[in-house]
Amino acid sequence: MRLAIVVLVAMTSLASAKPRWQTLPLPPAMPKADATGFVRVDGAQIYYATFGNGAPVLLLHGGMGNGDHWAHQVPALVDKQFQVIAIDSRGQGRSTRTKATPSYDQLANDVLAVMDHLKLDKAAIVGWSDGGEIGLKLAVHHPERVSKLVLFGANYDVKTGNKPRRGKPAPTFDEYTAKCRADYQKLSRTPKQWSALVRWLLPIWRNPMGFTRDHLKSIRAPTLVADGEHDEIVALAQLEEMAKLIPNARLHVFKDTSHFALWQDPTAFNKVVVDFLTAHD
């Protein structure tokens, strides 16, 4: 009888366990940076941190986040002899903002300013979500500055690329937002302005991104288009279309993960990204 109860409890526990893509394991603490700094751009201070030596790789985080969200990825890239530069996008993390309405073009200009400050003529770009949109802007309008491009959880057309919302946001996004808010209150110079920051970011998410199919066809940097198979907001069909439109692009879908695959399965995520960046195209 006792054995039967134990088996029943175990079976109930397994049945109630969430699949990995519905969980949000948070990243560890960021490794200590070799150097940090701020670059002043159009009234804002843009924060960056550098790690290691070698070919430069810029890491661009998702909306509301900060560069520390790449804590799983930095050691994997440094181990492969890359110089990693993690940037806090304008208004987010440690970076400041102005009252001017933000745009992906402005955020891309901020990245260029950091590159100029660090005297980087060209770099690989790894962008997640909003960071992917910034990467697209750079690859389309400043192709000479981008050696390789990784787009994770990003699309080019909000009308056809975003999944329709059904009811409440996914629990993973609630947990992600809570993480971003806690980080902002810890890192920002204006820790009480979280709600103002979110309102400030809304135009970026609501307005068209400004990309066309011809823009995608013009990209010359070798490109990896990737996402989790259960992304909560981005339609996989759009990722498939992007991979076909961008010359020299490949598509990778991470199994049993979502918009947060870099946290849910960092081992697989890191291997795919490192293999792409180290490949000789």
C-alpha cells in the first residue's frame, strides 16, 4: 500500500510538471568585466562592458532588459577567443534616456557610437528580441560594420510576425518583466522610473519596424535566424520567411524552448551560436 502511494505521488508530480518552455530559469550573475564605461550619445549615456580578447561580438538584449542577461553566453564566447561587448540599450539597465521618442534607428546609432568609441570597424552582432531588431537595422543600413548576424526571437513585420494575443500574457513574460523591473531598480540611476521607462518604450513596440523584403534581401552578412519552437509572441512562419529572404541565412529552432531559450537551454543555445560564429563561410 505504501509503495502504491509513493508511485501515485511520483506520477502526479510528473503529470503536473511544466514543460521546459513554460518555465523561466533566470541567468546567473554576470562574470566580472575586464572594462566598463559609458558613451554619451544625443544626451544619453550608453553603458557597455567588455570581456576577453579576440574578434568582437556585440550582445544586444531584449526589451526592458540589460546586458547582464547574457551571463550564460559570455563565458562560452570568451572561451572561444572572442572579445565580448555587452551593451545596455538606451534607457535600460544602467543606460540613461532622454524624453525624445525612441526608435530602433536611434538604438542602432547608440550601438555604432559604442563601436566607434571602442575603435571597432566591424563586429558580429547577437541580438535577442529588441536586440535583434537593432541588429537588423545595423545589417541593413550599416552593412560594412556587421561581420555576422544572429537574430534570436526577432521579426521584421509586426503585423504578420507577431502571434495574436489570447487573453493574459504568458506567465514566462510576467516573470521576465518582474526580473527586468528588479534589475532596473538595482542598476538604473533612476530606479523609481520603471513605469515611465515602460511607457517610453511603447512606441518602439507599437510602430512598424520599417523593414521591407527588399531590405532583408540586401543583407550581406552571414546570418543565423533562430527561435524557440514555442515562442510566445513571434510567429515561426515569419522566422522561416526571414531565413529565405536573407542571403546566406540559416534557420535554427530550439526544441522545447520559447522566447527565452538562451535561459531555458543555454548549453544548446551557446553551441549553436558559437558554431555559427566560428564557422568559416
